[in-house]
Amino acid sequence: MEEQSVKEIIKATHWPRAMAATALAVLALFLLVGTIAELKSINYIGSGVAATNTISVDGQGEVFAVPDTATFDFTVDETAKDVATAQASATTKSNAVIDYLKGQGIADTDIQTTDYNVNPQYSYQQGVCAPPAPLPGGGVQPSYCTSGKQTITGYEVSQTVSVKVHDTSKAGALLSGVGSKGVSNVSGLSLTVSNQDALTIQARDKAIQDAKAKAEVLAGSLGVQLVRIVGYSENGNSPVYYAKAMSAGAAMDSTAAPAPQIPTGQNKITSNVSVTYEIR
């Protein structure tokens, strides 16, 4: 409603002068509130226009944590003349190891088959080669070889199981115990941190603060002011400590070996960010 229209209404209705002044004040307040609300709806005046004056800085954050989870694999390989016999033998050994792990307090959800293969085994019989031979009436028959023959001699069944241990102090004893159950190999020991996501967030926050501090120092050296962030990227790196428990592919002795010590050390979780600021 325009101010002139309000005045005409007031004049036509013969409002008292005091009431007319109040109406004008309310109208002015209404227009002011609407203007402020409109400005607040705009995040940044001039947004959508590409920044031309910018600086970019890199930041790095690091967080250290002691691993609280150990993971390793064991594999059972069995060979027999037929598939059923090989499978039965492999199943017997695998089940014995799984029962042992459950008896040591490992939950069903922490024991998982990651690979299962049935492969035929072959033997190859070389073909017979005949040397050159004279032909009746003269001439020589050239040498030749018959084709070789491939024959199935049996079947190999292989099952690989991954085991997760939430108490790293038990990892050494479990490795020794599994190795005593006649498995083919134990390998792939890794030590990880269960709250990896939370630590990654901490490392990223540190990286962002590092980048911000560098940007402020750089802006001061250049004699400019930071306006807003116009670009951001990150590249997190979370290395995991790996330890070799036993030689992969080496047959395990059925006699329990002394439990190896498994030093956990600590894992370093890092985050690297790049932040671009508009300056003026």
C-alpha cells in the first residue's frame, strides 16, 4: 500500500491526527521489516559471480590412535580323487577351526568365509615324437609328434575365512591356536581402529583449522582481507598397520606353537584439504 493512498483514506474517513501518525508509523515499520527479510534471504550479495581475486592454501591434520581390532585370514586346502571327498575333508578342518574360534569367544558375526573354490587337478601326458625315417623306394618321412593328453587326477577344495578379533591382546594366542588345527596357511593380519570415522572427522577439522590459519597469515602478508570460501577439496589418508603373522602358503604344524607377540603400535589418521578464499 502506498503512503499517498493511506493519506487519502485518512482524509476521507476524517481520522484524528494522532491516529493518522500511528498508521503511517506502522506502515513504515512494515516496509522496513519486509526489506530486512528480503536482504536476509540473500546469502551473499553478488553470489553467482565468479571470484576473480583468490588465494588457495593447503592444510593437514593428524590424529593418532592405538588399534583395538585385529583381523586375519586362514585357508584350508584339501585334495582328493573326487569333489565330494575333497569337500568333506576341507569342511571337517574348517569347522574344527571355527568351533575353536567360537570357543575362544569370537562371535558368529566376526567369522566370515571370503573365498571358496573347487578346482580340478590335471596331469599332462606328453605326445610321442617320431624321428625322420626312410621310406620304401627312397625318400625320407619327416618327423612328427602325436598330441599330448590332459587327464584329471583329482580336485582341490579351498576355503578362506576372515576372522575379526575385538580384543587385540588375544590375537597372538588365536593365531597359534588356528595354526595348530591343520590349516594350510594363516595370513593377512591387520590392526585397525573401530571408531575410524570419528577419528577421520577429527583429522579433517584439524586440517581445516590449519588451512584457515595459513590463509590468515598469508592475507596479512599480502595486505588483503579474506572475504569468503569459494573452493574446497579434501583427500583423506588412513594408513593401517599390517603385521605378517605367518608365512602365506606354508603348511601349519598340527602342534600348537608358542603364541606370537602382536605389538599394536598406533595408527596415524591424516586428512589433507585445500581451501580457496576470495580476497579484497
